[in-house]
Amino acid sequence: MPALPRLKVERKNLSKEKEVKIKDLKPGMDNINLKVRVLEAYKPKIIQTKKGSRIISEAIVGDETGRTKMTLWGKKAGTIEEGEALEIKNAFVTAFRGQAQLNVGKQGEIVKLSDEDVISKEEVPEVTPKAEGYRKPYSSGYRRKGSFKGRRGGR
């Protein structure tokens, strides 16, 4: 029997970049793009994480649908200023204290825009996206009591 020809499988990036508005932010979203105005910008600081010391800076950003906290990680920390109009690319969303929070990490990009491209600070509504019903998945291998379907309590 002759050998069948091999099929060439082409892999595509399934999580394509999505342009979203702040009101639509949900924890777990990634590779998102949005245009925002920086309402407040804070100085960089060092924090302790599971992976060790990390440098971050935080800001409050907004668009015509609302406002949210944004964390800039690593080399991006401290690179933005209050009042700037920005396009954020390849960002991801986490939940922190019940709020959806925008994050710009190593893969993210910040592009400065002209003032006309984004609404003014005064036009940004006070609405903040919530992270209601969001439960962080267990990533450390820890399982909650009762979630293991095998032996119980070593019996």
C-alpha cells in the first residue's frame, strides 16, 4: 500500500487581538487593545510576588465607557504620565479586590496618541468594571478539600 501524503498543518494564533472598551473588561481576557486617557499616574514601586521582586507602576485610565486601574509591569513601569492619550496593545485583565484590572506586561505595548484620538479627562464617566463571580483558577497544584475524586483522608 502506498504511503499517504503528509498533511501540512498551519498553526494560527487563536487568541487574536481584540479591541475593547473599558466597560467590557472581564478577568481572563488577554491580547486586548484599547485607547485610553491617563487620569492618574503613580511612581514605580517594587512588590514581592511568587516569582520574587517585581517593579510595577499603577495608573487610572479611562475611555468613554468608564475607568479602571492599570498596572504596568517591568520595563513599562513609570513610562506614562497623567493626561496622556494612549493606545494599549496586547494587554490582559485580572481581578483585584472585586475590580477588573488592566495589565501591561512584557508582551504589551504602549503607543502615545494625539489628544484628539481619545476623550478628555473630564468626559470619562465614573463607572468601573466589576469582577463579579470571577474565581481565580488554582494554578499552584493546590486542590481544595473535597475536589479530589480518589481516596479520602488517606483511608
